[in-house]
Amino acid sequence: MSAPELVEFVARSLVDDPDAVRVKVHREGDTTVIELHVAEDDMGKVIGRNGSVAKALRTLLKVIAAREGEPLSLEIG
């Protein structure tokens, strides 16, 4: 499973409106940036209390980045 697919899978599992989940990928220098967009009402579910869910997603991406040898970044908006 690729990093964008993983982010999309986790986000769809967390939110009330999975059809509103959008994942976009683009490059910024050497880094691959994954942009996650969800419905406004679901933003809190994806970020979590004190950012705990977002931190967990970023930790998973660090593991994938280390395995693939390519820096990854997650932006939630």
C-alpha cells in the first residue's frame, strides 16, 4: 500500500462522510507532500484531540519514508 493510499484509507475509516475525503500528492523539492482534505465537520476527527491522530498519521508516514528512502510530508486542510 502506498503512502497516499494509506492516508486515504485511515481518513475514510475515521470520518462520517468518507465520500468527501480527497488526497492529493505533489512534490516540493525533494519531498513528496500528501494533502488530505475532508469535510469541515470531520476535521476534528482527522486531527484528533491535541493533534494525536495527525501525529500518528505522520509517524506512519515517517516509517514509509524510511522504507522508501524518500521524504514525505502530510498537510491536512
